[in-house]
Amino acid sequence: MVGIGPGAPEHRTQAALAAISNSQVVVGYSSYMASITDLIGNRQTISTGMRKEIERVRAALEKAAAGNTVSLVSSGDAGIYGMAGLAIELGAAEFPDVGIEIVPGVTAASAAAAALGAPLMLDFAVISLSDLLVPWDRIRERLDAVAKAGLVTVLYNPRSKRRIKQLDEAVEIFGKYRSAQTPAAVVTNAGSKDEEVCLSDLGHILELDITMRSIVIITSEAARIVNGRLVMPRGYAV
Amino acid sequence: MVGIGPGAPEHRTQAALAAISNSQVVVGYSSYMASITDLIGNRQTISTGMRKEIERVRAALEKAAAGNTVSLVSSGDAGIYGMAGLAIELGAAEFPDVGIEIVPGVTAASAAAAALGAPLMLDFAVISLSDLLVPWDRIRERLDAVAKAGLVTVLYNPRSKRRIKQLDEAVEIFGKYRSAQTPAAVVTNAGSKDEEVCLSDLGHILELDITMRSIVIITSEAARIVNGRLVMPRGYAV
């Protein structure tokens, strides 16, 4: 189970490179596979489309049970909204003899933060707005709790083509507790060659172009813009 | 500003290796510097001890202002409880002509999660129990909010030699909302060759050996132990 980082080859770890290099089979979501053709070489590949997670993980486990070393790749960190949990669960249920090792990677929150400056220097929350697997009411409750507690919040999966209103509601929830001038930002394709960074505020964030490839970061009123970069001051007297 | 990952050389990214390789000067906390002697080679080094963050960052900026390419290294991700924010702030205040690039890394939460299984598959919060730079009352409020909202929580800096009671209070706060059987874990030296993993529960977590090099993860009641590994089920029907 290999996290290949946010996109650009430079953000891959040595362990991810070694894992793929040592594999006979590489399995992944088709669009991620296209980003690692340089690593795949002549290895056997299995790729499937969106929402085919179970089929993909099962195919990887089947290949491993047949005696192959298999890399099942996730973008970012396989353990953060990736396939690591499903691999462990499905492995235990159907392929108990297959050993599973998790190789951590640079998650999109880290890449987005680096592109913006340093918005995650203090405590933060990471919340996905996708309600495919978690009821929206529970996501709303979490948003309300972290907004009220003043936590900087990283929103994964802020929007898709079919899912528009969740981000509108999330911004409304933060607006109950934070001013419209609170710095907020969108990073699309964080950590890849197509990265786009847009620094705005809570009152204007919904005017930006936000897609399923974006990360949204809503800071708190302690955040500052320093030389065009977003920083949560850590309390050192500078 | 280079995040060198959680400790083991295998978790370094290509970008971190390239940044140090392209530098004339490497600056960092003395114990991190010892973990990258293989990368430093004959480069000039400046290392300082704990709590000398401002001196360290200023030394790096001075060297850069004098025309050197400098790597200021942080363990994990430089943008998560690292030096990235201070570098941007101090740079703007004292060395406005120095360009600062942030190279993200694998943060300790990702490494700890990978060692345990997949506890961060769903939303989570990251909170430091160090009250050196944030008032303890504010940290308590955040802990209460995320505990109440059912978020899996990663605690950085859970204890130091002088700071013992904060973790006791944090566990007490989670105990208001979650049962003593809620899975909880300690990973010490996550992602390094000395990594130690201990899976327990909220009722017994304080009996474990927890140091300033530990990460504590408190899950929610949805967490499961699968084949000895900690997993937050993501809601796929397996």
C-alpha cells in the first residue's frame, strides 16, 4: 500500500520508489497510474476507474495471494482518505495470508500548506466534504465543532461536478464563528506541476474556481498574510 | 525550508534530497542534524539546541542573505509544528530579499498511522499538547470540541520531562465523550528505525511509556482492530 505523494515526482519518498521497484504488479486508480508511468516500466498493471475501490483492492490482494509482490498505489498518503483501511479490512476478510505494509506519503494538506506558506503551524482539523461514505449531517456537526473551536481546517474533496452545495454550507458554518475577512485559500493540484494557488478570505472563497482536485484551507482570525504568504503565527515574539 | 520526514532515510522525498544537495549550508536542530549526516557531506552546518528556534532561523537567513543556498531542516513536515512559519515571519521582518521555498515532508501523523494500520481514513484533528506557545486553556477547549465531535485525534508533543499533566487532562476530556474501550495508541519514534508501536485503549493509554518523541492517537468508537491493526472503517461494505 504505497502513498506516492501529491503528484510531482519530486514529492515521492525513497520508500515509495523502492516499493514499486520491488513489485511485479502495480495496481491503482487509472489517473494516478498515468502519473507514475516512469516508475511502472514493464511491470504488470491493473487500473480501474473512480468508485471501483473494492474491485481494485481485491485485484491487488488476489495478485499478492498468487505470490506476487504488489504495489497498490494511492495519491498523497495512502492512510489519509486513501485505500489503506480497505486493504487491511478486505485482506483480513478474504486473503488473511497476504502481508500488507503501508508506506506513508506526503498528503495533499502538507503540499497545499507548503504552496501557501505555513497555515498549519498550529493545531488543525482535516475534514472531507464527500458524503458518499459519511452522512452529511455528521460532517456538518464536525464542521460546526471545529469552526467553533477556532481550528484551522483543511477541507478535502470540497466539490465535485455533482456535489456543489456542501462547500456552500461549510462556508456558511464557518461564517457563524469567523469574520468574512478570515484568510482562506484554495490550492488545486497541490504538489503537482499544474498547481494553482489562490489566497482569498472566507467572504470571497466561493467565488473561486474549486474542483474535486482542490484543497480548501480556512484559517482563523490569528492568521496573517506575510509577503503574500499565509502564516499562522506560532507565538514566537518576532 | 526542508521537511526531512519522520526519521528513517527511506521516508525522505526526492525534493528534500535535492534541496540539501543543492545547498552550501545546512541549518537545523542538533539532534535532527545527526540523522542526516549522510546528506550533509562536507557542507557547512549550523546547529542549535532545543528552544533556540529564533537563533537557528536567523542564522539560516543570514547565510542566505550573504548569497548562499541554505537548507533549514525540520523533522517531519516543516509546515506542521515545524519552522516554516517562523522562517517566513522572520524573513519578512529582517531579510526581505531572501527567497524562501517550503519543501513538504511526511509528517509524524502519517508515519504513526502507517505503523498502526489505517486510523486516519476519515476526518481527524491534529493537536499539540505543548503549552509553550499556546495557552493551556485554549488547548483544552480544542480538545473538548474535537472529542465531543467524535473526531479521531492525533496528539503531538503529548509529554515532556517537565510537562506531564497535560496528557492526563486530555485523556480525561476524551473520557467524557468516549468509552474506556475506545482504541487508542502510542507510536514512539514513528517512521524511524527505533519505532515502537503500542495499541491500547483510552482506559489504559496512560499506563504506557509516552515521551516527547511519541505520537498518541485516540480513535472513536467506530474504530476496529483488524488482524492486530487499527482501522477506521471508511464505510465500504466489505
